Amino acid sequence: MTAGLTGLAIGVCAFIIIGIFHPIVIKTEYYTGTRLWWVFLLVGLLGCGAAIIINHTFVSAVISVIAFSCFWSIKELFEQRERVRKGWFPKNPKRTDYKD
């Protein structure tokens, strides 16, 4: 694959990965709150390690996008909590750990 096509393919993968992480953050906050932020950190760190080890440029780049999407998701998880508090997203009626 040429460099231009590789770059384009990485861009498409990044677009898809970001689109996948958006509902993951929303569902994670809805069901567990922010207490699983460390899972995103762990997966991100593992992804960074894997991206360093892997020699294939395309695969390494896609894993890096996943890793850094995990890091960004930590921030978004806490921001999602605030959006729920403001009433922009529904609260989970089965959770009692909301603080207004």
C-alpha cells in the first residue's frame, strides 16, 4: 500500500474508532459512573506498549489511535458525569451514587 493510501486508511480507522468510543463512554458512565476510569488508562498504556513493539506501520498506528482514544475517554468519562448532572443525558435510575 502506498504511503498516501496508508495515511488515508489510518484516518478512516481513526474516524471509526472515535465513533465507537463515544457510546462506550456514555454507557460506561451510565452503568458504572467514573469508577472504571483506570480501565481506560490500563488499556491505553498497554496499547502504547504494543504500538512500540509492533513493526507494521499501519497496525502500530491503529493501535496508537485506540490507545490515545482510551486516554481521551478518561477525560470524557468525567465530563459525561457533568453532562448527566446538568440533565443533558439521562441518569441511571438504578444508581444511587449521584451527587447534585
